[in-house]
Amino acid sequence: MRKEWLYRVEKLLKSRNEYVYTKVMPVELAFVATDDHLSCEEAAALPFEPIRSGDPWGRDWQYAWFRATVTIPEEAAGKRAVVRADLGSEATLFVNGSAAGAFDLQHDDALLSRNAAAGDSYHVLAEAYAGHSGRRPLLGDAFLCAVEEEVYQFYIDLECLYQVRNHVDADSLRTADIDRCLREVTSAIDLGGTPAERAVSAARCRQIMAPVLACVNGSTSPLLYLMGQSHLDIAWLWPIEETKRKIARTMSNQLALMEEYPDYRYVQSQPYLFQLAKTYYPELYERIRQAVREGRIIPEGGMWVEPDTNLPGGESLIRQAMHGQRFFKEEFGVDNRMLWLPDVFGYSGNLPQIMQGCGLTYFASVKMFQTYENIVDPFPYNTFMWEGIDGTQVLTHLLDYGDFPIRVNPSFLIKQWNERVQKDGIATRLVQFGHGDGGGGANRDDLEFLKRLENLEGVPRTKHGSPIEYFEDQASRGLPDAKYVGELYYPAHRGTYTTQAALKRLNRKSEIGLREAELWGTAALLLRKREYAYDEADRLWKGLLLHQFHDILPGTSIHRVNEEARAELLRIHESIDKSVAGTQAALADGDAEEATFFNSLSWDRTDIVALPDGLAAGLAGSRSNLQRYEGRTYAEVGVPSMGWEVCSFDRAGTDACDHPCLSVSPTHLENEYVAVRLNAGGEIISIFDKESGIEWAAGRGNALSLYRDDPSAFDAWEIDRRYRESKADMVAEANVSVTAEGPLFANIRVEKRLNESTLIQNIRLRKGSRRVEFHTTVDWREKNKLLKVDFPVNLHANESLQEIQFGYVKRPNHASRPHDADRFEVCHHKWAALAEPNRGFALLNDCKYGISVTGNVMSLTLLRSPAFPDEVSDQGTHEFTYAFLVWNGSFFESPVVREAYELNVPVLVQPKGSGLAGFSLLRASAPNIVIETVKPAEDRSEDVVIRLYECKGAGTDCHLQAGFPLERVYETDMLEHPKRELHPNGDRLDLSFRPFEVKTVRVANASRTGLQ
């Protein structure tokens, strides 16, 4: 086809709205602005005032309600009647009191009637968001329009054929047939007359196109399973307050489409969004429930929100699935089978095991192929078996976003097939459609295209429905040969491991706090028959899970989101602390002259604890197990596994040193095992192992480095590869002083400037420990800077070990191949290590996640200060602790995991004794088995649930020793559903673990059998 004919087609397509919509009359609007979240009925009662096109309205963060009454005139009778209005913003539309649709980026008209009757009146209300850009929105035009339906259908036909001819072989017969058709159509179409005359011309041209649109594919055409959905970020460039409206806009849009297109199916993830609809839009929610019952809305996705999967702990990911699955089951009677995380920044290597344990057999995502040109080594598969660190495999499909916004048309579908990375071994793909990020979903054009694209020659065949149909079809064809082992590392957005450090710290502390609350709440239930606060636990968990959303916890949202998240997480943390203190006080209700020390970890431990002020008063500070420091008295106490010990300090201390255990000066720190030397700047220049005679330091350790951190795009998300080439100046001098000399610990204080910021660091060594701690406070005043701390060590290894949920992964410390080079910054949890077969060095932390390991240099990422989307990101005071640990022997024999837990989980104290001293609720016989969770069962039966995991990657037999009878015990899935009965021997239960296996055990009737 000559270009002039193509230009005619393109010109015709650009004129679509001019001929599809006939303006019938202007719509007169009145408005009222408000700061409140109102129902439609509440808004209707407000005093409205007139507003004209071109008038500004509202202010930042505010909402406005617009009101109009539209009466259908004769000229619109029998037509599809819509309101087209430019309110200057997204808006939720209510017609006659019911949520009826929305105005947003992909929905620009609101349906009043598909067959309007003259004289019918419609009362229209629209709630619009004024935004937060500092610019007031301007009201545009608003019209009642009649849709010329035959002309609209003509344009869908025309665009459909035009896109097909632009993608199929230019020399094919198919292209020749389409070109002939398009020439005939562009010659015949006449849109210059009355609407009725235009409709006649359009109908005639549709008859010309009909035979060409009826052509079907041959027997080897691929099949695309189409999933209608809308990705809705719970918070990002807007606050949660706006998300409450976005879900109403999205769901009302989709319900309106379903009324017109009964075969349309829509998938909605994130039960939290359904909860918002239920709370704020009850009438809309009842229609959602009805659509679910009819199979038209498909609740699927697996988790309470779409969380980040790098940063949350393993128990948090289980609770995401538990709360998500429970909501969908209780509200809709459905079980999820697919974990759908379309926009998450990488996927933990233990996610397959967590998925399988929570009944999720399929995994789907989109993000792995959206790497913003950061990638060196692209991901090789679309459809594959994903194997986690424990050997669990799940069927996985990785989708592509395609062009944005996503429109279902021939161009989109052809690209979805042609641009797949996996050219062999697959015949089907799963494809999402519907506008997303801020919600919205499909529009009418999408569904009209779908009607034409079920089997149109030149376009992959399509099947529209549930994504589960795709996976079941794939399984019936045979599981794919392609297998990917380990984490799905996302080679972009590496800054999300560090940005908004305060949120990450509060998340870690809250996860640990909830673990304490559940354990001691269980103990109080068993021992004191104290009622467990199920509702409060549910509220706290859901609050934490919400803030693990993939744009909140990673720190990639606007300032308001971050501030609100910080305030809410602080409230959650304070509530958890109050709950823990209350349950511990119920367990420690004895002698006021004593104290009870609580250890939630699953091994006996000795720790240094600050005593309550009343108990510490008058105690001698010279005893070997007591030390005064900065106005507090510290004691060394031993506490049994998952239990408590009662101590009285009116008796002489025990375990006295025959000679001083600690030696300290401004440049020297030493105990029985290590001797550390520092320079004048507080950096470590020697770490001498007194047991082995090894010098661990291979250069300046605890070396703080500041870098210019100005990525080429996506400030909060990215750390560029080139950052080490842009080192920023930093003051080398420091004030170094000794602030503690023992007998329990020695402390060196370092005070220094970091460019515009200041740092105070207490370097601490305890007696009898191989762990050197760095208790750090930074007043952070940098912009676009990155702070790291380096530890070069005398070790040779080709990989580092880094903790993730319920285990660890091995990652390269070199850039030998592209995928190795891509992992220059990675996410870890409480520890990372370099190890030779007989010794090792580990970095531990209490709230830091980003780390890089290059050769023998371990670099913990401490702070960032991006300027977008939060222009004051991370400014202020930060407190955190990191530590190094050296050991001799194999990694399996090392104390790394336990030391990391102990750094994060302190021994807690109550200022009274307990009648049951030296009590241990549970312990595991093998040191590589960690009891992670002890809690009452979710069904409120007062059964006790115990979750354990193998932490060193070694198959292990062990026994679980309980402080209460084990009469009826079951192994369950992670949702606490029994799988098989176990057979304990009294208070002992034998268990076998494969490497990194997570086991969940349920003890029936535990609260009724009581403690021994």
C-alpha cells in the first residue's frame, strides 16, 4: 500500500472522537471542597456553589465534589448517553447514588444509559482529588454526549485491521488482502453528513471489513491467556487516603463494563483493597461480592498486599499469605492458588517453599523484564520451574508489561508473543491487560478488541478468563524442562535495600516484637490461663503487613507516605512493646526483690542486660557480673531456651575472672579471644585472633566511605554501578575516648563529622565474645549521598554467604560473568559472611539490608539520601548497630546465626521474680535448628503452633523438647492445616529436616493439658 493510503488511514483514526461523540448539551456543575472522606450521601448534603470551565479549585491534598443533574433531551433519545468531563483530576463518579465509574487516564466518559430515554434525569456526583503538586486543578469542559455506536464500532474494526497489517509479513497475502480492504474503506467512508448519515456510511464500511476480520489462524498459532486486571499501588506517588478512592474508581469501572460485557472477567489482588471497599463503599462492595459469586470478579493473588519480598522476614511473608488467603476464604469462599506480584523488586530464594507451604502452587510476575537498561545479563525464561534454596519447585511465568498504558489490541498481543525471551519450548503465554499503577483497569475499547481477537489471522489466539486456566493448561501440556535455581535477583532498584532507613528499622523491630508477643502470650495462656489477645494480634500484624507493601517498606514513595508510615509503624511498635510487657508481667508476678529475665531464642544464652532502676539501686558495682555505665547498672545473666530465669542480686556474683578479661585504651580493645587496634580516626587497623594467631584485617576496617549518589534515574530506587568512582570528601579526624573498662564490656567512643553530618559510635567488646559491636548514631544531613562501611579481611573465597528468610544464599564476590557483575549490591538480613573451610568472618546488623562484597572486602550500606520522590528522604537522626564476628572452624560449626539473632533479640527483664524459675518452654537439640515462631493457632482453638527451620543448609535429625506435654501433635502446612499426625514421646518430638526446610508443628489441646 502506498504511503498516501496509509496516511489516510492514520488521519481517519486520529479523528475518532470527533465523529464518535456528538455533543448534546453542556453540563452545568456546582462544587464543594472538603478535607474529609465523605460518603456520597454525606457529600450531597454539603452547600455546593457554581463553578465554570477554567476556574481553579481545591488545594494540595484536598478533595472536591462536583454535582450536576442531567436530563436527557430528545436528540439523545435511543442513543448511548455519556458524560464527558474534564475535572482536572481523577474522579469517582456516582450516578443516582451508586458508584458508576470514574474519570481517569484511560476512562474519559461516564455512562448514563446505553439506550437513553428522553426526559430521564440522572443525578451525578463526582469526587475528584486536587493532587499535591502545588498547582490548583482547573475545571475543563463538561458535556452530555451521544455516542454514535455504528461509527464507534467502525473505528474499532479499522484500527484492528490497520494494526494487523503493520505487524504481519509485508509480502504476505494477508497484508495484501488487508491493504485492499483499507483502500476500499477509506474511499467509501463519508463522515461529513448528519449523525444518521455517518452511521449508514460506517455500517457499509464495516460490511467491507467483515470478511477480512473473519479470517482465522492456522493450526500452529500460539495461544495467549488474557487476564483482565489493574495493578494498584497501595501508596506511591499518592497517599493511602487517595488509594481508598482509587479502589472505588477501579472496581466501579470494571463492574460497569461487566454489565455491558457479561463474558468479561476481572482479576483483583490484595485483600487489603477489598477491605477498603468494604469499609468505605459498602454498596459497591455488595456488588463486588455478587460479581465474585458469578465468577466475573476473580479474587486471586495470594497475599494481603503485594509486598516486597527482599526485606520482610520469613514469618511476615507467611502471614501475608495467611491473612490474604483467610480474607478471600471468609469473604468469598475461594482459595488462592497463584502468587501474583507484578511490580516487586526481586524475589527471595525461599519464596517457593513459603508459597508451597501456604497453598500457592503458581507464581506470576512482570517486573523481571522491566530493568530500565540497568541489566547486563537478561533473564532467560518466561515459563519455567523455579527451585528455591530448599529444593521446592513452583511453576512460574514471567509476563511483560508491553507498551504503557496497556491496551488490548493486535499490536500489543503480537508483541507479547514476538518479544518473549524464551523462543523454544512454549506455545502459550499469560498476558495481563488493564490500566494500572494507580488502578483503573480495562476500558470499553479493550473489550471490543477482545471480541475481535479470539482468533484473528495474524494475531496470536486468545482466551480470556482466570490466570489459573493458563497454569492448568501448562501443567496438562507437561511441566517445562527449563528450571531456574535460587533467588530471582532483580538487576535494578538496588537502592531500595537502604532508602528510608527508619522504616526498615521499625519493620525489623516490629517483626521481632511480634515474635516476642506471640511467644510470651502463648506462655501466659499455658501457664496463667491468661486470655490471648487475638484481635489485637490480628490488628498489629495487618498494620505491619500493610507497610511491607513494595513501595512503602522499600522507601520509594512520596514524603507524606513515608511520614505516615513511620508514624504508624512507631504506633505498632509501641503497642507491641506494651503487649510484651503485659504478658511478661503476668508471668513474673513474684518477689519484688528479684528480677525475671526472658529469652525468646531457642537456645540457652548468656547476655548483658540493663537492670530496672529500682532493682539496680544500691548494688555494688565491683562484682564481676555487674557494671555501671552511663547511669545504668548492667548484669550478666544466663537464661534458658525460650524461657526465663529469676535472679537476685543481693548475693555475691558468680563466675568471677581470676584476672581482668578486658583491656581498653583509645587505640586498643581486647578480651580473651581478640585484640583490636584502632587508628586516630576510629578505624580498625588490626584484628588479631588470640586463639589461632591469625591477623584478620587486610586493611582499614570500619572504614566509612561517602559517595555521591546521583543515579541517572529513579533516585530512591537506584544505586548506579559507577558510584564508587564518585567518592565524596569526608573529614578524617575524630575524637576518640574510652567510656567503659569492664568488667562486662569495654567501650570506645568515636565522634566525627561526615561531610555535613555527624556520627557518634560506641565500639564495644564484651568479655568472652568474638563479636565487636558498633553502636552508631548519625545525624544525617546529606543530599544524594551514600554511606558505606568497609571491612577488608584476610580471607580467600569466591562467594559470600548472606542470610535471607529461613536460610541463606551464596552470591559471587566477583564480576566474572555478566550476572555476577549485576549483583554488585544485594539484599541480606541479619548477617553476611566470608568463609574458608576452617574459619570465617561475618558482618551482623540490627536493621541494615544492603551490602556489597567485592573480593575480600565486605561493605555494609548504612544510609542514602535520594531527592525523589521524597525530597527530604532520610534526613534526621538514625540509630543502628552493626558488628563483626570472627570464628575458627567450619561455617556449619560457627555461631554466626545465633550471634546475629542475639544482636537483634535482647534478653528482656521484668522487675519481679517468678514462681517458676529456670523454665524453658521449648528447645531444639540441634544447633542448626531455629524455633522461629511459637503462637496460639489462628482458629482460636488454643492449640499451639510451632514453626522451626534448618538454618545452615544441612539435612538434620533433631528432637524438640517441650516444657509441656505433647499429647496430640500434627505437622501442618504454613496455614496451620494438618498434613499428618506425629508421634511424640511424652514431652519430646523427633523431627527430620532437609536443608533449609521450614516445618510447622501444631500441638492440639496444649492450653488444656497445661505446663508440667
